[in-house]
Amino acid sequence: MTYEDRIHQDRSEMSKSFARLADFLLDSYVEAAFMTANELAHALDLDSATVVRFSQHLGYKGYPALQHDIREKVKHELLIWGREFEAGDSTSKFASKSLEEISIAIDRSRLSLDTSIIENILEHLGSAQRIFLLGDDAAYSAVHLLGATLQAADFPAYIFPPNPQDIAHLTSIITPQDFLLAFQVNAEGSYIAVALQETQTKGIHSAVITASPSFKSTRFAEFILTSFSRGNPGLGLVLVSALAQCLAETVRGKYSERFDLYKKAIETTFSQIQKF
């Protein structure tokens, strides 16, 4: 079990000080990899004893053992993370820097991608009685991208608008035979966490695709696909959309026969229409 898994497992029960440490290690683990316990405590306005207790709470002997796991993660991503942007003030350099940031973030998401999570999501998509898709306002395009893909292969996929009334309706009709897939770009999408918490309470399978591993919604979803936008909403939108596209393509690959059958059905219907 990774340190991230341990944090997600206990995040909802943590004290405020532990929660601050947890979110920092999820979102800013690269910085934490090079900070002593005292430096980490100072950065978060905590005492070093809290850092030690937090490490032990996660099952480590102390902070050095926890930091070792964090450094192993950074080492794994070092080739991508270590690249630097060139400074510049021209339009072309600003544009290049922005695209470079996106490229690096996508590469980091690729390196940290757990394909077993995608496989689990695919299995539930294939076996669910109904598939409910939900996202915050910023994730609208990502939700519809995957929704359109599923509907094109005759999956029982339904998209719910991001408002309290529809969320309340969703949580009232969803059953253990269904599957909830949520998308979150902005941290303010609290109703997504509410919907996922409800599915957790009812024993309903769920997954979430987020722009940050510290979002509250990650505490309640069964399966989590996350990226590292570092608080940049625009970058978060790109990364969540990229993960949605990744999932859409894997759906096409795993369930290719369903797409073929649907295409033949459309062609047959079109031929019949032409006869009139």
C-alpha cells in the first residue's frame, strides 16, 4: 500500500492538523520529498511532533520512513519532473511555456496512471444496470465526451446536470446495481463529494476522475483517477479531459464488439429509411 493509499483510507477521520499534512503530501509531494520534519512542520505552521505522529498514524515508524516512500515516487517521475521552463517575455515563449506545462503534467499523469483502476472501472461499466455520469461545471465537456462514447455503444449511460436538485434526485434513485462515475475539476464541487458519500453509504460502486488527489470526493469513491494540476483550474480542465479521453479509448478497445453491433444497427435502420 502506498502512502497515498494510506492517506485516502484515513483522510475522512483525520484531525485538522493531520488533514493539512495529508493534503500537502498529496498535492505537493515533490516539495515534501526534500523537507525535513521540522521544515515540513514550519511550512504548515505545525510542530514537528505532529509530523512524527502523523507518520506513525499512517503505519510508518517515523517521518524518515514516510519520506522514503515519497522520494521513491519522485524518483520514479524524476525524468519528467526535473525539466525546467525557459524564461521569456515574448508571446511565442509564453505560449510555448503554457503548452510545455500541459505536456509535463500529462506525462506525470501517464507515469502515475494505475491501469488496474481503469480495468476495474471498465468491468463495472460493462456490468452495471445503469451508469450515471456526474461532473462539476468545469468538467461538463469531459462528462459529455465519455457519455457520448458510452451511448454510442448502447451502454445505459445517463448524464446528470451539476445542480443540487438533480443530485438529490440521483442519490434517491441510484441502487447497488448501478455505477456512478464522477468528474471534478474545481475543489468547490462539494455536491460531487456528497453524491459519492451517499453511494459509499449504500454500498454502490463508484469512481471519480479529479484534477487533484486532495479533493474531498476522493475520500468516498471506490476507484480514483487523479492528475496533478497544482491549483491551476485551466490545467485541471485539460488533465481531467485527457483522462476522460483515455477512458473513452479504453472503452472502445475493450468493448469494440458493442460499437460494431451498434454501427450495424444504425446502418440497417438507415437502409430501411431510404426505402420509403
